[in-house]
Amino acid sequence: MHEDPIGFAARGALWLMLEVAGPPLLAMLAIGLVVSVIQAVTQIQEVSLAFLPKLAVLAVILMLLGGGMTRALTRYGEAVFDGALAVGGMP
């Protein structure tokens, strides 16, 4: 029996979200925690000190993982369109 195409697309979208957004979010969480600890220890409460390291790390993460993220998005898009064609039939 074939799987429900909407369920397939929804489950795939959730996994894709974890695959694409997970690494940058985890990196931002780690950098934010480190900067917060440094700010608490040194009592320097500068806003740009919290923002600039996150921006730099995000740029590095996107440069390193951007190609893989693009390939994952492309694979998902192709799978969704192939599923739509399989359900609706090709005109």
C-alpha cells in the first residue's frame, strides 16, 4: 500500500527543517552561551559584543554548509513534485 502523499511531504518537510536549520541554530546557541558567560564574568554589557560573533559564525557556517543545504532543499523539492505527478498523473 502506498503512503499518504501529504503525510510524506509533511514528514519530509520536518526532517528537512531539522537538517537545514539545525546546524546554524545550534551554532548560534553555542556562541550566544559563550558570549553570555564572557559578558557575565567581565561585566561588559555591550550589545555589539553579543551580535558580531554570532554574525561571523553564521557566515562561516553558511559558507561551509550552504552547498549541502541547497542540495537537501533541491532533493526535497524534486521529491514533492515527483509525488505530485505520481498522485495526479502526468498531463
